[in-house]
Amino acid sequence: MMDALIRDLRQPEYLHVLLNPLPVYGLGVGIIALVVALILRSRPAQIVALTVILISAASAGPVVYLGHQGYDRVLSMTDDAGRAWLDEHQDRGDDARWFFYALGLVAVVAMVLPRKWPRAAAPLALVTLLLSIVCLGLGASVAQAGGKIRHRKFRNVPPPAEKTST
């Protein structure tokens, strides 16, 4: 059993599936925590929430990287419609990651800058919250396409048209 687990952990597509909920679910938890922290006007609670948001945003990098590494293997396990969704999933992930990176940077600024300028804490936390909501929507879009790769029951719309190179 331990050998199977170790073998699975060496497969990038397995690690991708294992980690890919973190940018979405982690961000959802971070958003709730930040809303509560803002309502309570608690700076320590804001720091905790911003840390959760930072970790969630930073996790998008490894998730995208592992997705690219496991692409061929997943492609070999799917049908034509699944391939179209796999390509769409990858395109959405490639586009969304830049927003997640920006969110991570904003979260760090929201944690650090108020040490020198305490009045900036609430506005920076609010900017982080708004960008977090945008990233949550983008992450949900990436996950929605990813769910259709191998799960035919989720394919309630036709696959995206194949992109042609110009």
C-alpha cells in the first residue's frame, strides 16, 4: 500500500489532482476569514486570513506546472471531447495563474505595508478581498473545464471548439 502511494506521488497528474482544489477551496476559506476579520476589525485575524489567501494564491503555480507535466498522460486516457476540455482547462489555468500571482503579491503588501502605515490596513484588505473574489471566479472556471475532461456526466454543453493557430 505504501509503495502504491509513493508511486502515485511521483506522477505529476496525480499531484495535480491532489493539489488543484487548494487555489479554489483555500481561497474560499480565505475570503470568508477575511470578511469576518474585516467585520471584527481584527488585525491579527486579517493577517491569518491574508496568509490563507497568500498560500492559496501561491499554490496556483505548482498546480499549473504539474498540470502541464501530466498533460500527455491524461490526454492518453480521454476521448476527443475530453481532449477539447483538457486544452480548455489548460488554457484557462494558464490565463488565471497571473491573476493568482497578482493576488499573492497584493496579499503580501496587505500584510507588510500596514506596519509602516496602519491606516492602509483596511483598504488593502478590501482590495485583497475583491481580487480574491475575482480569482475565485477564475478558479471555478478552470475547475469547471477540468471536471469535464474525464467525467462525461458533467459534459452538459458541447466541448469548446479547437483553436486554430494563426
